[in-house]
Amino acid sequence: MEIRALYFKNDKCGVCVAFLPKMKRIAEDYNLDLEVVDVIEKPEIAGQNMVFTVPTIIFVDNEGNELKRFARNFSEFEIREYIQRMYDILGIEVGKK
């Protein structure tokens, strides 16, 4: 199983704008597929994923099943800790998928 992240944002959201570079760095560090979704440009994707607040990060498996959701208040540490825990469970080495 592989995991990927969906990052829901809005350019008028200061937290979204500030956290996006951190999320991109996390994705790079963990060789994690990251899809950035602007909820204004793609409201249908936000609706399908029941995203009502930004920023929201949803981790999904390779079949699109939701594994974990972080919404509004979260830290870089929490995101890294979750990814590391999932990689440990799946036997994935950091930086390799």
C-alpha cells in the first residue's frame, strides 16, 4: 500500500499560504505524492471529500480510501509523526516508496 496526501487550501487563507511550503518540504522529505487542491477553483473535489475548512490535509491509500484527516489546527510535527508512523507500519523507508 502507498499513501498520498491531498492538501486543501484557499489563497485567501493566511495559514494555508504559510503552511504550503512546509507541506511541500514534508512531501519531498518522505517521497510522498502531494496533490494541492484550491477549494475555490475546484469546489467539487472539496465537496466530494467533505472539506468544510481550510487548510485540510487528507491522507489516502492507493485506492482513494481516507486514512487520516488533519483540519484547521495541526503542526508540521503532527504531520511528520503521522507519516513516519504509517511508513513504519507499512515497512517503507523514509525517502523511498
